[in-house]
Amino acid sequence: MAKGIRLRKDFDAAGLRRRARGSKDSGQARRLLALAEIYDGGSRSEAAAVGGVTLQSVRDWVLRFNRLGPKGLIDLKAPGPKPKLTEEQRQALKEIVERGPVPAVDEVVRWRLIDLVQWLSDEFGVSLDETTVGRMLKAMGYRKLTARPRHYAQNEFAVEAFKKTSPRKSQRSAPVSSRGRRSKSGSRTKPV
């Protein structure tokens, strides 16, 4: 059976257990305790049992520990995908949105997401989805605004005439019945 990779000589089991107790990262603490098992003379299989992982994971921890020390056992956040647009392309997109379309040149009167997607494709050769462009614009501080829809045959003058209301106070008379009228006090009087 092959010998495992040796651990660094500048640490010991007691020091790793002390660091594990003080660690705020539970994954790092678990890895430190597994490596402390190796420092105490335990096998790699026993260290894997302490860490709750496979032998390959223990080997990876040993390599990271030897190269970077205890800080190498902290899980770092993944870098994520590479941005689809460079900073210069983002700036150009921002400038074109700020400037707005020129109807004679751009053949649109307002920017839609599909128009901006087409512009990015024509200008930079970048193929993006409308949703992606919308997220980028939202991250830049822009909001989606649309005009209120109007019927194509709507008459503006008819709308204004319809909005006009009757006078604030109307003269209302007391209700009259065939049997009699109501007096101001509310009692019925006989018809005359």
C-alpha cells in the first residue's frame, strides 16, 4: 500500500484542534479535525471517517493544507460565470439607452429589449437573451416604462368632454308622492 502525502511539519494535532474550536467556518473546523487525526498517527481512512468524506477528499485537503495552511481549508465562494459583456460594451449600452433612438436611423421611436438585443448583436457580435439585457439594464438602474395603451380610433376631444362633470351642487326638490307631500319635518300632509 502506498504511503500518503506527508503533512506540513510546522503544525501539530493540538494546534489544529485549537484552531478548529476557534473557527467560525464549520467546514474548515471539520477538515482541521480530520487532519489532526492524521497528525495523531491515525490512518487516512480514520481521518475520512472523522471528516465524513472519502479518501480522495482527505487527499485534496492535505494538498490544500500543505500549500496554503489552515486558511486553505475554508471553502471560497465560486467566482461565477464570466460576464457576457465587457465593461466597454456595458458603457456603450448605457450611452445608447441614455441617448435614446433616432427614428430615422434606428427605425424605432423607443427602445424595446428586442431592439437592444439586435443592436448588441450588430454592434459587438454578442448574442444575448432579452431577459439577460433586461437584468443588465435593471442592474444599471433603469426601469421598464411603457406608455398607457390607447385605442387607435380614440377621439381626444370626446375624452375631454366625457371627463367634464355636472355642477358640484344640484338643486334637489323633496320627493312627491301621489298620496301626499312630505313636510320639512318629515310628516305626511294630505293632498290638496
